[in-house]
Amino acid sequence: MNDLHIPAGTSAEGAFDTVIAPGVREGWVHTGLRILALAPGASETWTAAGVEVMLVPLQGACEVAVGGQSHALRGRADVFAGPTDVLYAPEGSELTVTSEGGGRFALATAAVPAGQGSGHPVALIRAEDVPVEIRGGGSMTRQVRNFGTVGAFDACDKLIACEVVTPGGNWSSYPAHKHDETTETESELEEIYYYEIQAAPDGGPGFGFHQTSSTDPQRPVDVLAEVRSRDTVLVPHGWHGPCAAAPGHDMYYLNVMAGPAPERAWNITDHPEQTWVRGTWEAAGPDPRLA
């Protein structure tokens, strides 16, 4: 299942460093991701054909022209600098992204059949309006930026997205969990993890680990990958987590989720051997690096 770990640059197309498109890879249907790299003063036009999209600046600021209007996204120095402005656009939108200073911009997408979207308007979500959550405790503390999660932003059809920052030495996506079937307590969702890892003070590259394992012997999946900056991991089903950040290297990931159910929901099931860790968080308290 090594095809689920996509190293940086191996899926590049034109101006995009990473391209994951729903319906192109076998068994991958609902979610997509493009990472747009722009030189200073450059621009790129892209049409969200069959998908809705959230544009997330990873590094740098940009102007996005869509639907006859221009929107200024202030961006940030890098993904560890805090939340950013985000722009939502519905299926069929043509976006022209221009960056005076250059930068890198994620386009998180979810499949919406052409002409069958709900007609949601273009929406600009400002960084100061992004709900920020400190989740976990002790060495399991992480920061979650819920710019596109259920309840935080609902003016869309299928797309669910958020950012997670895990301080060096900590674990996240722990307990491992799944959302690969639709039940009264669980939602069927594909998920993308796009990683960036903070470099060492001397500039040396950082790393982390990602695990996905099977919930059903009829659908085997086994990923235990060392992830580097700008790697992507696809989770079609199965238990996913833990994700571990190497000591000294803060870890960022962008999560993109969508599924087949008419209702947009994010309900999970914990791995039964690991759910006990939730009971340790309150006594451990939050990691002071995030408190």
C-alpha cells in the first residue's frame, strides 16, 4: 500500500507541487488536494470542475479573483505562524491566484457532481475568525485550527478541512480512530494528510511518522511511513494514527475529508485498545508550548 504515501514532488503537475484528484486514482473518489507554488508576481488560473474548494495559504499572501470579485488573503510566513485567511469557492468556480511576493497555496477539494452543488456563495474566512482548539494533554497535546470543520463552517456541500500542529516529541491523531462506514455513530469519509515539518535550528530537515492500519481483513491497509515536509498520505479507510513528531521538529498537517453520505458529518470511532488515553489528558494538562 505504498501508493498511499506520496513523497514531496512525486505528483507534481505544472505549477502544482502536489496533485491529488478525486476519481483519478483507483479507489479514491471523494477528496482532492493541489499545492500551488507561485514565484513572485506570478499567477495561475484553475477551474474547480466537479469539486468545491478551500484555498489555504501555506506560505505567503495572495489575491484570488473568482466570480467577478477579488479577495485579498493576507497569508502567513509559514504554517507554524498561526491561522490564515481561507477562501471557499463552490463547484465550477474559476479561480485566478496571484501572489506579489510568491508563495505556496493549498487547494483542498471535495467532489461535487457538476451542476449538482447547493450554490453556496464564495466566502472569505479571516484568520481571526478561525476557531482554534487545544486538544489532548501532556505529550498528546496538539493545536487544531477548525477553519472548515462541521459547525465552524457549514456553507458548503461536502468538504471538511482543518489544520493540526503537533509540537516536537508529541503524538497526535491519538487515539487512532476510523471513519470508514456510515452508522448511527460514525461517518464514512476519505481523508488526506498533507505534512510540513519544521526544520532544525541548523536548517536540517525534520521528520515524523504516520500510521494507518486495517479495520477489516477484506480491505487490507498497512502504512507506517516516515513523513518529511510536503509529503502526503491518503487514508481511504482503516484506523489512522498515531502521528508522531520527532523531538525538535514541530509537525503540521492539513486534513481534507469528504464522503458519500448526503449529510456532511464528522463522526469517528476510537481504536478500542487506545481510547483509554483520553482519560489521561485532564490530569496531564496542556503542553505549555501551546497553552
